[in-house]
Amino acid sequence: MTDALSVEQQKERLNRLIKELNEYAYQYYVLDQPTISDSEYDQLYRELETIEQQHPEWITPQSPTQRVGDVLLEGFQKVEHDTPMYSLSNAFNRQEIESFIDRVKKATGPDVTFMCECKIDGLAINLNYEEGQFVQGATRGDGTVGEDITTNLKTIRSLPLTLRKNQTVEVRGEVYMPKAVFAQLNEERDLEGLPPFANPRNAAAGGLRQVDPRQVAKRQLNMFVYSASLNDTFQPQTQEELFQQLDALGFRTNSLNRLCQTVDEVMAFIDEISQKRHNLPYEIDGVVVKVDQFNYQEQLGYTVKAPRWAIAYKFPAQLEETILREVEWTVGRTGVVTPTALMDPVHLAGTTVQRASLHNIDLIQTLDVRLGDTITVHKAGDIIPEVTGVILEKRPEEAKPLFIPTHCPECDHELVRINEEVALRCVNPLCPAQQMAQWIHFVSRDAMNISGIGEKMIQQFLKQELVQTFPDLYRLTKEDFLTLERVGEKTAQNMYDAIQQSKENSLERLLFGLGIHHIGSKAALLIAQRFETMDRIQQSTAQEISNIDGIGDIISQSLVMYMSDLDHQKMIAEFKELGVNLNYLGMTQEDLNQQDNFWTGKTVVLTGTLEQLTRNEAKQRLQALGAKVTGSVSSNTDIVVAGEKAGSKLTRAQELGIEVYTEEMFMEQLIESEG
């Protein structure tokens, strides 16, 4: 299309595309109200890329293509802030909040009001805009001098490159990592034998200091803006008015705030947010209470370190004490040997837990944790229970240092550390624990989904040497099953039928089931959608694989290495001979981009128990219709499908005003869209 346009028309088209794409990004990332589908956006984005490739001299910093650059940063330049970035004084109880409010009222007057806001647990940033254009972003640093991270900040989709008004302004906010992204990141790091991040804040801070902006983009960071420096052309009178003007400029602000007058009102908001915090998609560690009127803020002024007109109420640390009774070492399907603390039951962030991660021996040695110790535990990102410390003054005399295994607890093979990674690994390919974990993974619901075959049945298969490799499963006969303990005619037939039915699975299930290092169910789906057949996957290069959006170098190299192994090639050939489907049966990405039905482009959350479908079946059918199915409710969610015994996700949806479907409504719309 662009080739048929004149140079002047191409330039005009480029400018229009930049304006339209930035507007669509604002509607999606800031307002949470997308007005076009992802496929339409992608089509316009590709058109812009084509024009810029033909005319690189036309590329401007405001172009959405410049959010993720290819230039590696050699380091970070120092930036002196125009006005200092102060820290806040802290309060830990009602009495301290009451003292703050009394002190403010004595210095101002009875008409003073207070804006209460969530204290996002992230990384403070300073953003400079000149005549509506984003020109520089920096970390807080020591409050006076920070680091220039402009290029990395451009990867945050909710950060506007161009304001909606031609305004010069300096604003401040907080960059954070969503809880769901944090959990996924730590899961990936665990598979790679890397130490997990302690919390989303550390992960966000580490992400922003990556030297490669493409790696920053993978962290999927987000942000809220909460303050600004006033100037001749930007003069809101209150914090409430500031939020309104920031919204009008195109910034993302947090709507969870409240204007209060009394101590009771402030504490009521704090109590309310304290109850909601575990269901929020981001971490908060308190509530900031600010004088709302800017003339009173100016009158109150600052101490050397903090403003006198604001205070941060800090939630009690989400730490609980318990007694460490035992440490369990388990072997995963990749050979990583992981320690888990077994402890006295403790109530933590809404649930009772008796097991917590100790991650690796480096953490054990750093904490010097021993059996019988009183330990502190928390939920990282409100999700994963983990040990954080030892209370040494409560250590009993009989406390014993932990036994660190030198050999695999299952096969007695010597454990190793590969390439200085923190994980202990069993590298014995015949390790029964790894084999068992690999088989359980292969037949699991998200992989080949073979019902009726669980751990106990697999143990019998292996014990009687009915199977050695995955293809052997498809050589089993009904008579083979009848030789097993407690297996009758009906059970044998059901297992045989389930195995035969799994031959018809789409390619991504087999690809995931193979247990290839670093390839989860989402990556398997993306790869299957792109190449469509196992033959094409086997012939693909690392570069071709990494070109898939959402697939990086680590995954692509792992896949190529797996496919180049002769034993793996032989196994895939056996699958083919046995009639196992090796083709992708779902809609390709091109098909998804072209289809248009009720569910296309919608973000859906499934909660509770469904009677007519399993959650996994519902997820697959929704994805086949172009929907995005996520595990947590946020302002980006379009529909929540609530089955029986729907819990906190339903409550969260009702709080946010998100449309809720009963199972009957869901099935009716699902069938209509599929027809």
C-alpha cells in the first residue's frame, strides 16, 4: 500500500499513524478502554514500521516504534533533579496519624483536607516533558541526583511519549511490576537455575537498570503518576485537581484514593485498603496521607529529609513467625533439587501455610537456618510462601544445621552446579524422580491430557517396564493394562481409550508435554501457531524462533538444541509412525487476527466451578475464539465468568464494575460465537 503513495503522502500517512497509534495506546494502557482490536493495532503498527524502514530519516522519538530500542546502554548518566525528590516520614498506628493531622491543623486551619492514596511498592521516577514531548526520565537516586533511564522508561506502555496537551511539566510517579508478571518471572528463573527475586519491587528496579531495553520490555512494567512540579502554565490548586489535570494530559493515575477531613475518615480508608491489598494486581506497602491544598503544602514546607505536609502509613510487615521442623529436598523434571521448609502451620496473607520455599543452598547458608529455629516467612508478591529470616535470639540449644545433600535424594547420583548457577542439579538422565516428574508432566491436563493415568499408574508402568520413552505409551494394549494391580476390564478400556484419544491433540500440547527446557504452555502455543507442523519446527533456526513475539533467545536456543538431538529426533519419528498428530489444529495467529466474534480481543477470567466444562476446556475454547484468558482480575478484564463457589475474583470484579457472566450466559455466548 505504502509503495503506491507519493513521498508527501507517505510522510502524511506516517504522521497520522503515529498520532493514531499513540491515541490507541493511551486508550488501552491508561484508560483500560481499548477501542480497536489487537490485530487492527498490529496491522497499523506494521504499516508504520514499513514506512520508517523506507525512510529512517523520518523516525522521531514520539513514534511508538521507539519504545523498545535496539541500542545497548553503556551505563547511566547522572541527572540532577530540578527539585529534590524527598522521602516521606512514616506512621505505624492511629496515634501517629492523629498526631500528624493535629499538627497540620494547628499550622493551617480547620478547613484543611487530606488526600489519601495507595503507596505503591515500586521504584520512584522523575519524568520531564517539554512542550508535550517526553524528553527525559530518571531514578530517584539520592533524592538530588538520579540516573538517566529515559530509553528504558519508553518500554512502559502506559508512559505517554506525547502528552494530550502541549504542556511543559515535570512529573513523578512509581514504576512497579504486576504480581502476575512477578510470579511468572520467578518461575522462569527457577527453571533456569537462577535465584528468584525477593519481591516485585526488586524485580522492577532490576528491570529498569538493564542495559538492553529489549530485556526491560520483557519485564512488562507499569506505572502510576502521583505528583508534579508547578510552573507558570501548570497550576492546579489541590492534589485532587492535580489528578484531574494529570489524567487530562494522558498520564495513568491510581483511582484508589479518597479525600478525607477527619482522623476517622483517614483510618477508615486505611482499613479498607488494608483489606483489599491482597486482591490488587500490584503490591502496596501502605497509604500516603497528603495535605490536599497546595497553598497549605507550601506553608508547611519541608524538613531536611521530608515534607511536613505528608506522611506514609506503613502496613505491618507481612511476616509471621513459626518453627522449622524439617527440610524436604525434591527433584524436579529438569533435575533441579529444591529445598522446602516444613513448619508449624501459620496464617499468612489470607491462607494457612505449612510449607515455604528455601529456594537454594545459597539462601540456606546466608540465613544460617537450622532445624528447630524460629523462622520468619512471608508471601513474595502475596503469592509464594518463602522463608525470609531466622530469629537468632529464639534459637534453641539443640538446633541442628541443615543437611545439604551432595547426592540426589532419589538416585544417589552426585549433584552438580552447572555454569556457577545457584541450583543443585541431578544430571542422571535415568533418575527415577526426574522420569516420574517428566511422565506426570507428559500426561497432565495442559499437556497430552490423558485422564485416568496418574502417578500411581505411571509407577506401575515403569516398575513392570511397560514403557521407557513417551512413544511407548501408544504401544500399550488393553491387555497390558489388565496385568496391572487393581485394574479391571472397564478401567483398562478407559485408559486405552484416553491414550488413543490423545493422539488427536493439537501440536502445542505435545510440544509442551515433551518437557523441553524453558518451554511452557504459552511458548508452546506461540511456536505451534507460527510453524504449524513439527517438521517445520525441527527445521527452524534459533533466529526464526526468536522472531516470534514473546519468544526470546533462551527459549529459541533450547528448542533448537532439543530438536538437534538424535534421540529426540528418533522419538518424534516414532510418534509419527504411531499415529500421534504432529500438526497444529487451532487457529493460526493470522486466522486469529482476521476473525471477528464476540470474544475476539476480550480479556476473560474464569472463577469458581463450572458444571458443563472444566476450566481448562473453557480456556481452550475461548482462546480458539481469540480471547485472552488470565488468572487475575484487573481493570483490563472485560468479563468474569463465575461458576459455583466463586470467591475473591468475583468480589474484585464487582468492586471494579466488571461484567460478570453466569455459566448459563457464558455457554450461550460461547456456542453462538463458535457457530
